[in-house]
Amino acid sequence: MCECCGRPFPAGVTVAAVAGVAAAGATASADTARPLCRLCCDGYYAFDRARSYGLYIDALHHAILLLKYEEVTRLGDRFAARLAELVAREGETLRAAVVVPVPLHPDRQRERGYNQAELIARPLARRLHLKQGACLLVRTKPRPARRVLTRKKHWDSVRGAYATRKGLRVDKLRVLLLDDVLTTGATLDSCARALKRAGAAIMGLTVARVVPGWSPTGPQHPTQQETEAGRRNQQGATSILRG
Ligand SMILES: [Zn+2]
């Protein structure tokens, strides 16, 4: 798994083959270097770190759709409970002062009546004894009328779509940026860019993550190494629906 964005490495790829070195000029060593994916080696993402509870498949996929479109709001607290455990396990690396949900555009929020990320962020902040910072970030650009299918168009559609309040300064504020699903990382990246301009450090946190090669209805090309971390969490995912 990439130490920075949390992306599982493809099957058969050794840590040595993908190892990046945090400090410029340092000598690469599989023992000492942080394993980073190619994108994180290139400094592609604006967030400092990202972690997800499980894969966007099976029961977890179903549960997220229930929260997002069917208003099964009690799932927000169940997801928050799992994410609180994840944050505790990660320790210092996910230490934060405030939880900020990825905002919806005001038109979209009016239409849906609620923001699913906020339904997770509020109980998560309560469980972690952190502040809830929904007011720190707004979506200024509406999402495209038609669903964006290509990766590039998706990146274009969220680039510059988020902003902080004018003149906001939150120097060195450590933010847990919360969303339901990490797909390409474009949304977290765009939010992180806005918050970073105000001085914050950003740790992305999502309930689920899309891993290429898997579909919402099940694995297409399952490989154990690729999804090892996700699988571990997935075993507990069905209890979200039951519990
Ligand atoms: Zn990475």
C-alpha cells in the first residue's frame, strides 16, 4: 500500500520496486524508504495522506448508496464508528484538530436535502473529540449536468470547484477531510488545494475506495495482494448493515 495515498499496490509489485524516498537526495532503500506509488512520488496529490476503511464493493457499496440516496441516516454513525477505529490505529499520522466534510454545491444540497459526508463527519468528530468544520469549505462550482465518465473529465470537473471563506487563515491546522468514496482522488485533491492555500495540513479519509480491476458488484480480476488491506476491512463491512 502506498504510504501517502493508501492505494493498494498491484499484485506482484515489491516494495523495493515502488519505493520512493521522502527526502530529496537520499539513497533509495527498500528498508528505509517510504513505499510510495508513482503519483505520490511525483507529488501529484495536494493532500498529505489518505486512508479508506474498505473497498467500494459488496455490502459496503450497498450501504453507502443507502446513505447517499435513500436517506438511511443512521449509517452515518456506523461509518463514523469504523473510521474512528481506523484513525486510532493510524495514530499520529492521522492526528487532526478538525473534521471537514467534502461539501456539496448548495443547489445539490437543496435538492438532496442533506450532505452524506456531513452525516459521517459530525458523529466522527464527536467520537474523536474534534471540532466539526463544515463551514471551512464550500463548493463553488456545480457538478456537470451529465455524469462524467472519463478520468480526465472528472479531474477537470472538480478542479477549482472548492474554496474556503475569503481571507481565511488556518495555519498548520490539521484537517481530517472526509468523503464517502475515493474514486480517482480528484475531489479530495481539489478540496485539499483550497484548504492548503489557507495554511492547513490535510489528511483525507473515506469510508470506501474504488480500486481499479474491481466493480461495485464484485471482483473482475481479483488479486490477493492488490486488495489485502481492503479485504481485511471488508470482512467487517457486512456488520455495518447488520449492526
Ligand atoms: Zn500514492
